[in-house]
Amino acid sequence: MAALWTLSLLLSAYPGCLGLTPPAELPQPHNQPPLLGFNSSSGGLSMDLPVALRVFSMDYHHVQAPFEIVLWIMLASLAKLGFHWSGRVPAVVPESCLLIMVGLLVGGVIYGVRHSAPPTLSANSFFLFLLPPIVLDAGYFLPGRLFFENLGTILWYAVLGTLWNVLGIGLSLYGVCLLAQSSLGDVSLLHCLLFGSLIAAVDPVAVLSVFQEMHVNDQLHILVFGESLLNDAVTVVLYKLFESFLRLPSVSGVDVLLGGCRVVMVGLGGLCVGLFFGLVAALTSRFTSRAQVIAPLFVFLYSYLSYLTSEMLHLSGIMAIVTCAVTMKQYVEANVSERSNTSIQYFLKMWSSVSETLIFIFLGVSTIQDVHMWSWPFVCSTLLLCLVWRATGVLLLTAVVNKFRRNAVTFRDQFIIAYGGLRGAICFSLVFLIDDFPKKRLFITTTIVVILFTVFVQGMTIKPLVELLDVKRKKRALPTVSEEIHSRLIDHLLAGIEDVVGYWGQHYWKDKFEQFNKKYLRRFLIHEDHQARSSILRVYQELERREQRGDEEAPPIVDPHSNSRPLLPEEMDSIRRILSRNLQNFNNKQTPAYSRHTLHQDATKDKIRRPLYRHQSLGERYTYDTITHWSQREDREFDGSHRARAGLSRSHTVCSMSSRPILQDCMVPAASAQAQQVDRKTSSTREDRISPQHQIPMGRAPKKHLSFFLENEK
Amino acid sequence: MGSRASTLLREEEIEEIKKETGFSHSQITRLYSRFTSLDKGENGTLSREDFQRIPELAINPLGDRIINAFFPEGEDQVNFRGFMRTLAHFRPIEDNEKNKNYSGDFIAFRLYDLDRDDKISRDELLQVLRMMVGVNISDEQLGSIADRTIQEADTNGDNSISFNEFIKVLEKVDVEQKMSIRFLH
């Protein structure tokens, strides 16, 4: 691990040093005879041989731009690797903090080597290249039902909360500037408001990276996360508004009103752009059956296009891309092949991971600069005001919104919402975009301080606080079978009663949308083959197809056992999986929260188009792997890689059903189960490690095994 | 129209329903208009067909059983009082008011317990499971699931789930999933 760190440091010094050389080399080309085509024109470093042909030459300029980019990405990825290998550190320090520290280190090294400021994160490259993958990833894996259930509250926080914060911070800062006339006298009200608008916004990248390691209950998670996504519209508008006000000679009431309209337009406009591109993408994916390899490309292209289009029209790019992802997801997943789906998800995860890492490293690097200007009153008051206004905002807003909610937001949750308002790279980029004015450096410094404070202090302490306050966590323990069945029953019951009452509540609108979806959208946007009505039907059709194809089928073998034997834990697990797969998942409670590091697939979407047949070695290795992996697993979110190793299978601990008690249970009988398996393995498709009591001397029992296969093959 | 007039809700009735179920005045009138809109035969009672006409209920896997819950034992028609009584089980109540028998848990229990003997037997459980699960699970697996369910809940060893045992299991179910519906004011 130390090797990784030194390697990454060396790599970082590399571009720094290389950066030194080009200016020195430039005058050379004029001296070179222009005979030799390959490197003279770019004036690279070359050995001054009298011979016409150079045997060895190096031309850095030729590849400089991509080379440096790749090196930065490499540095980021190696840092990330090193982080995950470094033992206890990830449990205490969130990844974002560590990455910023690495960035600081690298920035310091570069500064030391070059004696000039290291490359900073240009706002353009941030907004155009680094931010979209993260937001796309977040939108694609957004827990849809939870999000829409809480949409009202989320919007409430996002719009009103941000407004409250912006105005509060801006006005108070102006007050501070008035008080400290001597040092801060030239900061006008509009400047303060502008600063307030960029510093008040909660940043999705930072929130994501900290919250995903925390496992708070899903509702809380979606509230904070949804707010950070949606407040982009408000932030962008207010920022641009104040900026344009700054350029205007005077500001009238009409302008303010127009600004308000603009907020709505930006938000809705982004939404529409996203919707449009999402539907087009869904439609395109319908026709990709003959060229499956490029299907994932369309997903990325259309999403990015939606982002760029809305940026072009000065609408909210984040809203556009999130809407696009949410819209196209269900149709695309139904249309494209299983492998393409996996590719899409993996690429999304990979890009967003790289982006996030790069952002944080650059945040660290950009801190090392010459342009700092410090002012104690300004910086400290900004920090204080950010905290205070956020806290009061959350309290007030929640007091109002709780009256309309079924599940009230408790005080503990409110505290976490307020405390979890992390600022990140968006503020940073925005502050660089301000038109130059005397105190701009002060703003930059203050922004950096606020970001570092929130990410480090708040980011590191929020996890212990969550535990201290005993905030309701994600349910770790797997529900028992009866709980699961009964809760499904209750879901159906409640939905039915709502229908009887004619309650136009969420269920009603959801049903209406589902009907519209089924009748028009699905028919239009999904390839005929894949239009199966329910997941259960799809399973059934797949079964039929299998049987028609006439694979190796022996009739199902009757289980000779009586029914009163207590079930083994593996069987429990398989039962649980069967239930989650097959019970009509009304509430979609099993939808896992978003996670950067693991691929959680939606529990209800049965991707059973994978061939159910598996070669014996594959099956055995798979089962072996999962069992040993379970034994190694600690409570870490980023063990998705372990699961991924088992053939990209949807891990059995997916869908927030991971639990240590069950795993430990499984370890003990695992050994015995395996032994039994190896003994009894006669046929070539022995996948079900689950039920050693099923005597299967010869052949396979497709129907009976099938349901066990169904979760095995993931 | 003559038949209509007899179905109009009188003030005293509203008061009585209010006392019995705890709904507010406006909620009762609103639910009454819903009742009448469902009542296609305009005779002041709802039959099973009236319920089955609700489209979303038709696709609900437990739709028939839910409809059953509205009808008292052996009857085929339910009047407004009965309608309200069933709905009252789902009124959001404060924790201190909680009455076990008048809560949604009771209706849930009734969904299982068709023969109303206050016990969920293995067969009844199997039936409901089969309705919820669908076609692709074999009977033995379903059987073992049912067995497991009973095993987990059964404390007195009679191989069936009584109402109290059922309540205990439900308590462990996620609290967020409140067994109540927001009736608009």
C-alpha cells in the first residue's frame, strides 16, 4: 500500500516536472533542420545528433494534453485504490476527505517543484465533463418510488430552503461587511447576495460520497440527496440572476419578479428537455436489438446531449440529466440485452467514480494557490452563518411540511438534514466564474474554507453523530419470512382500501400513471418481445421457452421429505429471494438506496433473460465464491467488487438485505452443505447449493430448481 | 327521484357514525359521496359487483379478499354504516388511542382467516400466498414457506397463527409502513 502511495506521488510529480521542460524547449525547433518530419515541428525534446535520423526522441508536446489528463485520472484511481486498502481508515474518514488530502499533497508537490500555482479545476471542464457523469449515475440509480413519494418535501426543501439560505446568508454577510467597514467596505449588497447564492447550495457530489457510507434510513437519505439534486435549478438561477444584476446599472422590482419566473422556467425547462431526450432514448433503444453492442452508447449520448442542450439554453442541466435518466431507465432496461444493461450500469459507476475522485483531488490541488486573501471576520462569519441559516431553515420548513406528511421527519432526522448540508465543487467552480472585482480572491478563499470545513469536519463527524443520536438506520436485519409476507399483504390491503375510498393519493396517481404507461408508453417504446406484463409472466414465458427448446429435461422429482423439518439458513435465504422476486412488489420497499460502489439492481425487475443453464464448474465456483466471500466480508459498502467477481451476479445480499447475522449463520452449514454437494454431484448442472435435502441422483428437475436457479443465476 | 331520497344521509346518522368511528363530518360526507358513486344500483347498499367494478381493485391480487372484508358474515350487501365501520379501521389514530381490534391489523388478519375462526391455519396461509405469489413457485416450496411463516409466529404450538401472535409479528414490521390511510379532511 505504501508502494501505491509513492507511485502516485511520483506520477504526480511527473507532469509537474514535465511542465518545466516545454518552455525551455521551444526555441530549439528553429535551429533544427526541417528535414525530419516526425518531431521537429512540435519542437520536442530531442537529442542533438549530427546524424540525420534520430534513433531516440521524445516529443512531449505532441501528447501533452491527453497524457496529463490520463496521469491525473491514474493518480485519482490509484489514490482510491490505496484508500480502500488502507485498513481502518475508510471507516473513520470519508473518502472525499482523503481524496482532498491527496490533492493537497499533490498540489503541494507541484507547487514545490514548479514554484507556481498548480493547474486548477477550470469551471468549464468541471461543469461540462466532470459533473454530468456523477449526476447521471445518481439519476439512473435513483430509488424512484421513494423519490416520488417524498417529492413534495424534497421540492419544499430544495426551493424554499435554498431561497431562505441564500437570502439569509447574503443579507447577514452584508451586515457583517457593513460592520467591518474598514476591511470589507467595498463588498456591495449584490456581491454578498451573489456569494450567498453560490455558498448556500448543498452539493450532490459531497452529499453522495458521505451519506452512502452511513446507511441512514432511506427516507432521510432521499430527502438530503434529492434536495441536493434539485436545488441546482434554484442555485443556478439565483447565481445568474445576481450576476446579471451586477452588470445592470440598476435593479428594479420587475427584474426581481422576472428572476422569480426564471426559476420556474429553468426548473421546468430542464425537466422538459430531460423528458424529451429520455423518451427519444427509450425509443431508440427499441431498435437496438440488431446492434446490441452500441446500445449502452445511446444511453450515455442522449443523457449527455440533454445536459448540454439545457446548459446551452441556460436551463438546469442537472435536472435535465436526472429526468432523462429516470425517464428512460425502465424502457431501456426492458429493451436492451442483459449484457448491455450490465455494461450501462458498470460504465456509469466507473465514470462517476472517476469523476468524483478527480473532483475531490482537484479541490485539494486548487487550494494551493497564490490567490488567497484572508479576512477573519468574513470567513468566520460565513462559516457560522451557513450553519445557522441552514439549521433554522430546516427547522422551520420541517415544522410546516410535517403537517402534510404521513411519516413525520423527526428531530433527529432534521438535525442530520441540517448537518448534512455539505458544500462541494459546484460552489468552487461558481466562485471562479465571478467577474473580477477587488474582493474576488476573498470570496475564493472563503469558499475553499467553507468547502473544506464542511467536507472534513462535518463529513467526518456525521457518522459518529448518526450513531450517537441513534438515528434510524437502514434496516440491517433481514425481515423474517413471515414479516415479509405480512408486509406485502398489508401493502396490497392498503392499496385496495385506497382504491375503494377513491383516494387520489400517491397510490392513485401512481396507478394512473402505470395504466398510462402500460397502455401507451410501453407499447410504443418497448420492443414487442419484451413487453411482458408482469415479472411473473416473464418468468413463466422464459420457462416455457426453455422447455420448448428441449434442454435436458427430467420430470420434477418429488421431495420425499416431510414438511415439518426446520429450514436451513440457506433455504431461508432462497425463500427470501423467491419472495422478493415473486411477490408482486407493490411498495417496492426493497429498492436499495443509491450507492456509488455497488451495483444494486432493482428487486422487481426480473432480468431473467440470462440463460438459466449454467455449466457445472461455473455453478460450483459461484457458490463457493459467494460463501467464502461472505466469510470475508466486513461491513463495507464497497465490497461490490467482491460480489462482482462472482460473475456479475446480483448478490444475494443486494437490496439492502445484507445482514451479518445471516451470513454468520451460513458460514457454519456452508462447509457441510458444500461437502454434501460435492458428494452428491452427479449431474452437470448442480446449482442449487440451497437444498441439499433434495435428492437428485440423475438429471435435473428444471421446474423445481428453476426458482432456486432464478436467484442463483444473478 | 324517490329511491334517491331515501339514500340521502341524515344529520343524526352522520352524528352516530361520527361517534362510532371517529371520522370527521366532512370526511363522512365525502365518503358518502364515494359510496353513492360506487352504488350503481342506487339502492343504498353495495354488492360485491359494485366493488369489483373498481378497476384498480380488480388487478389487486388480494382484491376479492379485501372486498370480502367489507361484508359482514354471510351477507351480500353492505350499507353505508358497514362501509364506514370497515374504513374506520384505517383511520390514522394516535398511538394512545390504539385499539387492537379496531385497527387495520384486524382487517389484515381477516384477509387470511376466511372461515373466521380466529386462527390462520396452514391452508389459509397457503391460499393467500398462492394469490400473492403467482404461478411459478411449486407447491412444495410454497408449503415450506408457509410452514416457516407459521413457525416464526406460532408461540403456543398449535400450528396456526392466532390474532395475538399475528399482532406481535406485525409489530416488527417496519414502523414506517403505517396501517392507515389519509382520509382528506
